Amino acid sequence: MSLWRIRTEVDDRPGRLAALSRALADVGGNILTLTVQVDAAGVVDEFIVETPPGVAGEAVGTALRIAGGRGVVTVPATRRDLVDEPTRALLLAGRIGAEQRNLPDLLMELLRADAARWLADGEDADLVVPIGPARHVGLTRRLPFTLTEAARAEAFVRLLLLDGTASRETVSLADGTRLPVRLLHPDDLTEVQALHRRCTAETRRARYFVARRQLTGHMWRAFCDPAWGATYLVQAGQRAVALAHLAYTPEPGVAELAVLVEDGWQERGLGRSLVGMLVADARDRGLAELRASLLADNVRMRRILVAHGATLAYGGSVVEARMGLARGRAAAR
């Protein structure tokens, strides 16, 4: 029997994975593992497949392309590739403190790269992982790297660079003033509803697409539920002045962000600071991408997101923003 590691882009809609599975079965393929990752082009499925002797990787790739797979890449795999991925990552993390000089080798093993080395200034690679302000590790691999893998590499490196999780205790205004920020609590409902009533209809419309004067019970329960994501409350004195949301999506490694700032606190850098906090929080959670949907006339939020590296797609009255979170860069193929 032969083992293959296969990666393909797929349309994120019902039935597409089933079509790929049938195509693999038609060439005698047996799916041993499946992971779903995120890349700039969308959803990427990665399989490890066992095929009968004589079935070439090219035949497997052709079957997947006929079934609707895009950008199909097939490379030989080994039994070692069948090790449970979370377990393998945890074991590598346990070695990083004692083997800091071998960081390129550890990253190579983490991402199953073909080669890894420290890069000199100006050098490039298939994936460049920043290590502090002036050092980089370059990885090369026949199989293209995804945004999910770049985020994994960055999270792995932070085990060396950070002493615990970044603080979320304050956010800064443009003039240097710092305001306390904390996770939302169910007891905050009265103050958060008052915040919504103080906001103008234009501000509420920019956040919710309708001028919602108060949150529904369903919305409030979601905002307070860690399984939904994280909602942060900013206070000035005892009064709530802003909310910042990080909401998980059904796509693995992807979350959506949103911000509501009371009118009297706008144009002071609070929104920009909150978006920066959400980006840092998403990285700490190991996410690969942040997204946001906003009205096309919300110029202020568009500028903030672009300043944080987002790309915008315009579709009538709504703009879709996407922001890759890994600070490393993957070469285009």
C-alpha cells in the first residue's frame, strides 16, 4: 500500500467534501486522516490517504480535480505522518526550552517542512517566521504553507518570546490616556443596555446594520458565552463607553471582530486601540484569520482595519474585510 499527503482547495458548501471522498474511493483510496485549514483563497482540506500498489499520486490528484478540487498537491507520506497532530505539537513545545538553538529544526518538524534555517537579511523562503525584531527562520516545502500553518509557527515561537499571555487590562487613547478593559460579565447587562441607548442611531447602525437600541436576550447570552468568543467592556469611571467583540465562526481558525464606541469617545483612538487588542487576542488564541463585515459608508472602521493589514472586498452596501494574523509571510505559488 502507498501513503499520500494530499491538499486541495474546496468550495465551503455542503456536499463538496463528500464528492472528494467518493473520488478517492473510486481510485481505491482510504482516508486515514483529514484536517481543515484556512488560507487566503479559502478552505483547504488536507488528507492522508492509503492507496493500493500501482495507484500513482498523479492519478489520485486527477480524480480530485475532476471532483471539484482546486490547487491539488499530492506528495508521498510515511507512517510517521499518522501521529496525532495535537500530541506531536505538545511534545515539540516541551522541547523548545531546552533546544532554543535548534528552533529551525523544531519548526521544520512542527510543519513537516523539507528544510529550515536561519535567514540572513534580504533572504526569502516559502514561509518566513519572524523571531523577535531582527531574526527570521525560513522554511521550504513542496506542499504550500497555509495561513493556519503560519499561525501555528508564530504561536510556537511565542513560547520562547513571551512570558505568559499578553495583558488585556487597559487600552490607550491617542493622547496616552489609559482606560480599563475587561471581559464582559452577565451582571453588566444594565450598563451595556444604557451604553446602547446613549449611542446615536448612526453609531448603532454602523455596528449592527440596524439602529438597535438594545440587545436581545439571545445576543446578550452569546456575548457572555466563552464558547461564542470574547466580548470586552471598556469603562470610564463606572460607565461603559465601548464594547469589543471576537466571535468564532464555523470555519476553523477564523473569527469575526466588531467594535462599538460611544459617540463622545470616538475620534480619540479608542476604536483603533480596541482593534489592535482584538488582533493580539486572536493571535494568542491561535487563530489564523480575522474577518469583519461593515457598511460601505463606515469609512472610519475601514481605515482602522486597513491600518492593521486587512484587505477589503466591496459588494454593494457591505464591505467584507479579511486579515491574516500570522506575521510571517508565505511565498506565492
